[in-house]
Amino acid sequence: WASWCDPCREEAPFLVEMYEKYKNNLDIYAVNGTEYDKMASIEAFVKQYQYPFPVLLDERSEVFNRYQVPGFPTSVFIDRNGVIQDIVIGLPGHEEFEKRVKKLIRA
């Protein structure tokens, strides 16, 4: 995600909701594309949306490059064994996103 990304702003409250709803079965890590963002903006974004989960800074785009992120937001669904089960680019809609979360939890 990036602080300047409008879809990321739209997604932020929903991610908090998903975390609160499934926190006993789901870990969320918000990885910021720090090379493309500014620290003051990152801090303001996290404060505004009150992220209750870890925010990681990808300062050298290592995660961005490893997962070949084509744009913001990109969500990578990784199962408890560390295997990527799904990748969502952009906003698929809240119902579809939650459906993918439920599928991941069942995996």
C-alpha cells in the first residue's frame, strides 16, 4: 500500500474490520511501498486508520520486487504453511475480499 493511493484509503477501514473479525485466525501485515512514499505521510495514514496490525516498511522495494507487485493495493494471501494461495490486485469488493479471507482460513 501507499499513503497517496486512493484505493488503499478505501481499503484501509475494511482491512481493520477484517482484522477485528478474524484476528484469532488471520494475521495481517500492511507492507508499505516505502520507496514510493514519504514517512510523514505513512505515519499520518496509519494514525488516521488506526491499524491494529503490524505495518512493515519496504524501504528498498525488496518485497515489492519479490512478489512482482504491479500496483497498489496488492493483497497476497499466504496460508499458515507459507504458501501463496491468492493474490488480489486492486479492490475486488468487500464481499469478494472476505470470501477469499474465509477460504484462506479454511485452507
